[in-house]
Amino acid sequence: MRKLPVIAMAFGLAFGALPLVANAATPLSLDTAVALGLKQNLEYARSLAHVDAIAAQFRQARAPKAPSLALQDTYQYVNPVAALSTPMGAIPFSTVNATNVPLLALQYTLFDGGATAARASAAAAGLSAAEASAQEARGATIARVSKAYYDLAAALQLQSVAERGVAVAQAHERDARTMLAAGTIPRADLLRAQAELASERVNAIQADNGVDLARVALDSVLDVPLDTVYTPTEPLDAPPPRVALASLLVSAHSARGELAAARFAVDAARHAITAARAGGVPQVKATIADGNTQPAVVGGYHNQFSLGLSAVWTLFDNGYTAGRVAEADAGLHDAQLSLAQMQNGVDVEVREAYLNLNEAAARVEAARDLVTYSDENLRLAQVRYRGGVGTALELQDAELRDRTAQQTLTQSEAALRQSVVQLRYVAGLL
């Protein structure tokens, strides 16, 4: 048990020895933050990488539309050389025990029932869907960056309000000590002032931590080092834009990335049906080849040119093609239902964001009125207290109401800015 104070002292010395260096704050506009987020954010980068992967699949899918050209070479060494036994003795099949057969072949599928075209079209739809998803990820990244940005701006303002509260409480505590020494107030008034100061310091600690958490959140969404210190320069009290619900709904259905991706998924499902049905039609291919003969009977190069035409029609596959068609039909139906469900969901999101914006704007107006009235109430309480007709308790209550009003206004303004961003996001305007 006696070791505990020593251990505690060691920890205290260790942490006390750490240098407390505050990084200089860097001014940051919202446009700069968004640009940095689009450049650095890993989730958005992954969506772009996914587009590149789907683009490669699209190139693969349409490759069979062009002829394929292949160069192959077969080298074979035989020892001993095979011989044919006859009454006259063994006769070798060949005087050559090593053959080299190079062959250049050009192959082209003349008809496959539209399978290649369908696969290429489905891949093109998949590429468009991936690009639409990347566009959606872009908007989501902008929305997250904007929210984190305004969260930090609000946290800094709340920190300033808390610091002013501490300063006012310290002044009250000093005045109470002076007045107690002069015998003009009872000791209970000093204790009340000290309790007020302690409470304001607790609030300031919470506000400081709120700033630190908001900075970490912004650094995280920007994917920059988590000790980077930014100071937002965008004002919170900017007026909200005028918007019309009907135009927002139209914009959302035409610009939302996930809706576009869902529509392309329906197109891809239709092409998948065509590709599945191609399994029941003949496959016709043409081949042109030129090269050495195989096997060679005598040494040397013996050129051979060939032209071939092949057709394969699978008459019975035990229901495999029919199963593929049925699966593709079900996939189309599922894609159509998913699109309809997503459209309904987007309508709900836009309407909710629109209502939230109106509510946030009304809250800001009410909070501004609250600040105006609280400021006036505080002014009158200060006049009454200086005139000796008001009590310290009345003044403290007026100051608390005024700080609460300032906090409410800051939170309301931040909520309004975030509501604007959310509405622009759900309407596909980011």
C-alpha cells in the first residue's frame, strides 16, 4: 500500500514532464474543407477505385465483339522415334524426333444469339451505376465534411460563451469577497458566488472538450492527422436559402446517385435476360489459321493454311438455360421493386429535410428574440443591482438566462446550416 503514492508521484512527474505544445490553428473555409475532403477522404477514394474496377470489367465484356488473334507454338521431342514393324523390317513413321509447330489463328464469333452484346450492355449499365454511386459518395462526403465543419464552428462559439461565463463568475466572486470584507453582504452570498464560479468552470471544461472532439471529428472526415487544428471561417448566421419542395423533389429524382444506379441496375437486369436466353440458340464461329503442319513427317517447315466454320447448338441442357432465364427474370423484378422502394424513400427524405429546414429557420428566429430579451433583462438586472434594489441572486439568474440564450442561438444556427446541407444532399445538389 505504501508504494501507491510513489507510483502516483511517478505518473505525475512523467505526465508533467511531457511538453504541452498547442498547434497553431489554421483558418479553414468551407469550400477549402470540402475540396480537402474530396481529395483526402478514403471512403470517397474507394468509390472512385470501384469505378476503375467496373470500367475494366466493361472492357472485358465487350472484348468478344472483336476478333481474337492468338499465336501459339508447340515444341515436341520424341525419343525413340516410333517405328512400324513389317516383314521387311522396321520402318520409322518419321525421320524427325523433334517437331516445332507454330500457329497463328484468327477467331471470330459470327453469331451467339446476342449474348456478347447483352453482356457488354449489362457491363455498360454496371459502369454507369458505379459512376452514379461514386457521385452519391461525393455528395455524402461533402455532407459529412460540412456537418463536421459546422459542428466545430458551433463548438468554438459555445466555448467562447463558456469562457465569458467563467470571467463573469470570477468577477462576481471577487466582488463578493470585497463586499464580505466590508460587511455589506453575508457569507452566504460569497458561497453562492463561489458555487457559481465552480459551475461555470465545469461548463468551460465541457465546452473545451466539445471543441477537441469536434476537431477530431473534422480531421477524421478530412483524413488528415488527428492533431491538425483548424478554425472555421464560415459564419453560422448566414440566412437560409429560399427553396420550393416541388423543385427539390424533381432535382432529387433526376440527380440522386443511388436512384441513377438503381435505374442502371434495372437496365443491366434486362440485358442479363437476353444473355441468358442466348444459351438456347446456335453459336457460330469462324477460324482462320496459318502455321506449320503437325506432326511433321520430315524435317523443315511445311506451311499449312486453314479456314474453318463451326456451329454448336445445344439441344438439351437439362433445364440449365431455362433456369438462367428464370433467375434473370427474377433479378429484373427485384431490381424494379428496389428502384420503386428507393424512389419512395427519396421522397420521404426530401420532405423530412424540407420540414427540418423550416423548423430550424423558425428556431433561429425564436432564439434571436430570446437573446434580445435576455440581453435586456440582464441589463436591467445589472442596473437594479448597482442601484442597490436588486439582489445578487437576481443578477446571477439573469446572467444564466442570457448565457443559456446565447448557447441556444449558437446551437440553432448550427442546426440551420446543417439542415441546409442535408437538404441539398438529399435533393442531389451537392
